[in-house]
Amino acid sequence: MSMRRLLLRAVGATLGGVLALGATAALAAATGATAEDTYLSVLPLPLLLETICSIFIPAMLGAYVHFDTALAEQVGRGDAKGISRAFELRKPTTSVVVPQLLKQWVGELQAAGSRAPNSLRFVAVGGAPVPRQVADRAWTLGIPIHEGYGLSECCSVVAVNRPGERCSGTVGRPLDGLDVSIDNGEIVVDGPSITDGYLGRGPAQRPWRTGDLGEIDQNGLLNIHGRKDSLIVTSFGRNISPEWIETMLLGDLRIAFCAVVGHGEPYLTAVIVPSGPGESWFANASYHDVLGLISDCCSGAPEYAVPRACVVASFQEAVNNQLLTNGRPARKQIEKFAAAKTPPAPSSGNLASSKVQEN
């Protein structure tokens, strides 16, 4: 891969070598990376963050890397089984995972009554919101996770929790050299790591408007609320970021993926894909049971934001109906899917006994 120009074909953004090297140095400093580190690579290399952390940073510092190509191929297919074994075998000091891998890791450790290797000092997690319950369990089991935030147009990382400074529920402080501000609720980024532009569209506008909603607290820590274009406005005029509710639901290890829909509707509907360990529970649960689980997961949300209807789909059905794109909700497809599958409007008469049907 040429360091002179890194081309991100998935989004059509281009990043010059100076941009990539600058972002690499800033991330290495933020994470306390040294030549003594041993990095375990478990994500597919086409992910820009994985390229930076498994190739650029170790090459810059002279650190050691182990590429678990078999596991990375599994992860690319949506299967993270065996992740705890990989970490126990290699005993790295650092790694990067996404929330779904973290849930699998936590679940495997809990099932085995074991802990992560004590060699670990820093595990970055990003790509999607991290449920606080999962993050808390991870730390209890010896996984030192540090949440971060970024996007390809900003050379992957914009902010990250630093070692010894992690604040739960935030993605930490911006990397050195970046100017991050909030404009009408939207996160805006400027600095040396901004993309040159999209292929065929001319130079990029600066500062870069991310399309993500968030806020910066009094300590300078960035909080992410969700995508601006994903915002749900109910028929009662309530504005709800679906990621807010989805993160609450994903805190339960029985749920592998979920999405919340309901734009223009009087209530929200949750589309749920059970995890491997959760399949038997959902297979034997009634509709009322699932709504009870949703209510429990969303106990910290106001009543209008708690889904009042649900659809349970198998992982294979989610794949067949293209409900996921790179592990993330394909919201337009999910809206169509939910509209065809959602039961009648919730009332006291239809929340009782019938078993949940996985389609």
C-alpha cells in the first residue's frame, strides 16, 4: 500500500500520505503506543483504522504485530466466535475491536468463567456506539476498552479516550491538531487529517461537516448522539436518535443486532436479530416477553422513546433481506422490512401469549 496516497474506494475519499502519517503519529501519541507493544489484528485490513493500527503505527515504532487472518476472515463474514481464545493465545498488549466483537468476547469470557489476558493495556473500540453495560462488563473481565470516534474523511480517528483518562459514555478528547466544534448539534472537524476530497468531485470543503450529532462537555470530552440523517420524528413531533435506543438494547448479550424505526409513526418499532446465546430465549419467548425485555433495556429512556412493537429476525433473514451493511443497519431496507412484518398497533389486547415468530 502506497504511503504517498491512500485511496479509500468504499467512500471515494482520498487521503494524502502526509495526512495519513500525521494521523498515525497523533493516534500513536494518544494511545501511548511504544515499540514494546504487541498488537493483535482481528479486523479486516480494508478498514482504515485497522490499517493504521496494525501497519502504520507498528511500522513507525518498530512494534510487533500478529495478524490472525483466519479470525479476520470470520469477522468479515459476521462471525466472531473464538475471539477470546485468540487473545489468550497471543497475549497482546493492544488491539482494536468493534462493538459486536466486544460483545462476543465478553460473552465468551463470561460463559467460561475466565478473564482477558493481563498483558492487555489498551483496546480501542469504535465504529458504532458501545453499550455502557457491555463496556462495564468488559472492564470487569479485564478488557481495558477505550471508546473512540472517527470517520474515513478525517483519516479514521477524530477523538479517543486516553489511557488513564477514560470517561464512560464519551469518546474522549479530539486528537492533537484537530479542531472539533458543534454547529447546530452537528459535529464539525477541521485540521490536517481532513480528506483532500471525493473522487471526481473536486476539493473538499473545510471545515468538514460530519453529519453526526453530538456535544462537547465541560471537560472537553466528545459525546456522540447519532447520525443527523437517521433522526426519527414521530407523529407526535418527538425527535429521537435511533442509535440512542439501539445502544440500550445492544447492552443485552441476547441481542446481536437491532434497529429502531418509526419515522412519522405514533410509536417506535424495534427490529431485533438474536445472538447465538440468545436464540433459544427468543425462540421460547412470547411477544409480551420481548416487549418486556425491550422495556427493561430502555429503562433509562423516556416513555415516548421506548419501542412499543417489535420484529424478531434470524441472522440469515437479516442477510437475505440486506438489513445490514458492513455490520451496520441499512435503515431504508429495515423500514420496509418492519412495515411488512410489524404486528398491529400495540394495545393491551395483543401483547399476550403468542410466541415470537422468527421469520
